[in-house]
Amino acid sequence: MGTKIEFPIFTTRAHVFQIDPSTKKNWVPASKQAVTVSYFYDSTRNSYRIISVDGAKVIINSTITPNMTFTKTSQKFGQWADSRANTVFGLGFSSEQQLTKFAEKFQDIKEAAKLARDRSQEKIETSSNHSQESGRETPSFTRASSINGTDDERASHGDSADAHLKSENDKLKIALAQSSSSVKKWETELQTLRESNARLTSALQESAASVEHWKKQFSECEEENDQLRNKIEELEEQCNEINKEKERNAQLNRRLQELESELQDKELELEDLRKQGEIIPQLMTECESVSQKLQAAERKNRDLEEKVRTLRTDVEESKQRQNSLKTELKNFLDVLDGKIDELHDFRQGLSKLGIDN
């Protein structure tokens, strides 16, 4: 038995889809991202296949037959039906040029598959005709031998051998011509494959350089993340100070309310003293004493009002500091959210690069 030889003759990348078997209308993604899609040639069976693998899963294994047709349904999407797999495959490309190249290659391989089928049928028909001719010649030769004797038998056998050799030579010439044409074709395909391998090698090197670049970026992001964490700790300390400031403000408010209540009491007391001064004019001495008390109370009242104004000023300043700290904290949290999103997107990009490799 011969060794099976199968090798890729064309490779590209695309998103793979399959038709929904239940609806026969909607497309179902077979790959989460763009994967490698290749044409393979099996020299033992003289057949062509489209193969695509996503990780360890084979998502396309379609043998190309002369009856298949690749159809472009949009500028970047094409499809073909595989009756053996009982499904319809769809490919989404990143550019119209890639779709055009894939469609042209599909048509070329379809023609090659048709030519291989025709050759196989010709060989079968030639072999069948040769067997029938041999079967018809044998009785004739037997009759000639029985009638003409030994000399006629040798002459008939010589003519038949010459005709057979001529037929075999003609077949060898045709096979040699076809073999030369096939050799030239496969030399061209081999050169194309080498160029494709060179491009893949270059792409692999660029990918490796890109991975190093992303690793460096990842390291820088980690350092920046550490700095942001330290900044968060500092802001948390500032938040604690803000809470303490809130407590002091609450105490000042309570003290202000107490002073206002005390002021109201003093005002009531002053009003009572004034009434007593009007009702009992004979108690002038006491009124003078009350007046002195009133003056003292007014001075104390002014002092209390001054304290109230000072406390209100302190409260306003405290509120302004608190609002400023809140604004700074909000701005920093917005910057932090943006940096965390960038780090998340960067990790996803790094994961994708790891999967592609």
C-alpha cells in the first residue's frame, strides 16, 4: 500500500459559519474568531479538500467535487453547499481581495477535480474495452489455429502483438504528455506554497515582535495600576479626614443651635426687663440695675452674635473644603475606571494573541 501524501496548496484566514440545521436560513458561528482555512491536495486519492481547525476542533472538512459552486453573497462573504456533510459553509473575510482569491482558487480546484474524475473514467473505460477486445480475439485465434495450422497461428499472434504494442505506446505518449503538464502545474503550485510559507514565516516573526511589545505594555500597565492603587489609598485617607471634618461640622451645627436658643432666651429676658421698667417707674434704682444688666446682656448678645457669625463662616469654609474633596475624588474615580477598562481591553487583546499563536 502507498503512503498517503496530503499537503496544503492555498491558505487564508476567515470567520467560519454553518447554516442553522433547524431553520436552514440563519448562520451559526463555527469559530469565535478568524481561523486558518486551507485547500489540501491528496496525491494518493487525487482529491481536494477544504480544511479548517479551531484549536483541537475540526470545523471544516469538505471534499471538493465538480458539482460544487462557491457563491459570493456580499463583498466579504461567500458560501458553498456540501451534500456529503449535509450542510452549507460560509466564510467571512476581512477584505474583498481575500474573498476574490479564495473564490478563484475554488474554481481552479473544481476544474482540477473535474479533470481528475474524467481521467479516472477514461482509464476505467479503456481497461473495460481492452478486456472486451481480448475476450473477442481469443475465440478467433482458436478458430484460426484449428483451420490454418501452426504457421497461421504464429502470423496472427505477431499481428495482434504489434497492434497491442502500438496501442500501449500511444497510451504511454498521452500519459507522458499529461504527466509533463501536471509536473509544470505542481511546480507552479509548489512555488506558490513556498511563497505562502515565506509570508506565514514573516507574519509569525511579526507576531512574536508584537507579543514582546504587548508584554512590555502589560508591564507598564501593571506599574501604572500599582501607582493608581497607592493613589486610591491616599484618597481613602482623605475620605477619612472628610468624615472627621463632617463630624466636626455636625458638632459646630449643634453648638450653633444651642447658642441661637440661648440668644432667644436672653431676648425674652430683656423684653421682660423692659416691661418691668415701664410698669414700675418708682423702682428707678432697680431699673438702673436692670439697665446695666441689659447692657451687659446686649454686650454678651453681640459677643454671641459674633461667635455665631464666626461659626457660620467656619461651617461654610468646611462645606467648601468638603465639596472640593468630593469633586477631586469623583474625578480620580472616573480616571481610575478608564484605566481599569483599558487594562481589561489590553488583557483581552493579549489573550487573543496567545490563542492565535
